[in-house]
Amino acid sequence: MHQRFEQYMKIGYPCINRTLECSGNSTFRLKSYSQERLIKTVENNLDGLLQMLKFNVKKKILFFRITSDLVPFASHEINDLDWQSYFKDEFKEIGEYIIQNDIRISMHPDQFIVLNSNKDGVYHNSVEELRYHAQVLNLLGLKEDAKIQLHVGGVYGDKGKSMERFAERYRELDDEIKKRLIIENDDVSYTLKNCLEINEMCGVPVLFDSFHHEVNSSGESIGEALTKVCGTWNASDGLPMVDYSSQEPGEKKGKHGESMDEEDFKEFICRSRPHDFDLMLEIKDKEKSALRAVEILSEDGRFEPS
């Protein structure tokens, strides 16, 4: 086990709680933008985020992915509100709650954020969107173990050059973004092996997505994959992050499950030993599967909720 971290595994789910009557990801159409509407939406989103975090703490779910829609149009030129200053007290309150309860936080920009794009406009917009994500985590007062998770991007007819372009652009990022950025293997273009090669080029940590690896594998076993990705994380990055899901029966290959396949989950947990990591469940029923995972892991020595 990776004793240098001296931390226990945390279980989480992304962005939305289906039990609570609140939301942290409300947004609106660009043509409906007004500063008043933006303020009201962000107030509701921040309140919803705090309610979800409080629910999670009570249920021993101590890993959460914050939605990218927390502040709609944050990086868009239409946004004329200094939202960082306007909501600084609300962010501070939420951040203090996160820190006091030892909650791990991540964010995952949408697929249109493509750092290795061969179009300058897409690239520059992607950097601005990554800057917004870093600002959210900074306003919460979180250390660099709060991460921004990103796919490598497109292939553009030459995977090798596209990987090199990603590495070069990663090195050029502001430190406030770079210290938080991690990449994951995807289910179409970039395997775990590709991501590890990019890590060798520029040092970006690699998140292991077990389901993507199942769909688009470079041949490593679960144990081998975790050994390799754990080596890409430094102590200041915190425990490595891992995404887990399983195939939805009867659907096309790569379709995330609607609910937890308990036998598959237990097998994954068994194969993952003895590695330490924080585990994000990308399963459609969100907190329901996270609650079941907490039960299943209650006797695993790596998992000991506070």
C-alpha cells in the first residue's frame, strides 16, 4: 500500500444527487442571459452543492465531483459579473465544510474542452474553461489534491503528434491549472498505455478508468494498471483517483450501467488490492450505488470512513 499518503480510500459519485430535491447544476440558455438570472442560478447551485455534501458526509460518502455548470457561462465573454468576488463568502463556507469533513473533490470539464485541438479557437477556449475550473477549486480553498480530470482529446490523423501537442500545451499552462490537471484513458482513442506515455513526456498524473480500460484496453491487468498509474502521482497530488463503472446489459458496448453490478464491483475491488486510491462511481443511479459501495467496502482495510 502507498503508505506515504497516510489516507484511507474514499467513495464518491458525480455531480447530481437523485435523493435530494436540490441541484448544483442548474443553467439556462445563452440567449436568456442576464446578470440577475446568473446570480440567482449560482446562489441556487451553491446552496444545492452544500446540501449534497452534507448528505454525503452523513452517509460516509467522502468523494464528490463538482459539476462544471456550477457557474454558468463563467468563461464566456457575455458574463459581466465578477462572480469570484460576488460569491467569495459562499465559496469560503463550502470550502471550510469540505476541509473540516475531509471530503475529496474533483471536477471533469465537458468533452468540448480539448487541449490538443488543432484549431486555435478551440484550444484557447479550452484553456479559459480550465482556468474557470481552477478558480472554483481555489475559491474553495482546496489544496492541489482537488483535481481537474480531462480526456486527452482528438487524434487528428496522427496520434503520436496529437499526444506530443497535448504534452507541449500542458507544459505551457499556468501553474494554477497545471497543478490540478490529470488525464484519463478513454473508451475510443487513448488507451492507458497512451496516457502513461504522455505522463513520461510532461509529468501529468494519470487517472485510471477501469470501464474505459475494459472497452479500449492496452492489455494491462487491473493490478498492473494500478501499479503503473499510482507511479504517476506525487504525494502533493493526494491518493490516485480511479473511475469505476460496468456495462449496462443489453446496450451497446461502453454504455455505463444504470445501477451497480455488485459481483463485478466486488471482483474489481478484489483485483485492485493492495493499492490505495479514491474511487469515483460513474453509475447512473449516483448516490444509491455509492451507498451500496460503502456497505461492501466496510470490511476492507483500505476503507475507513471518519
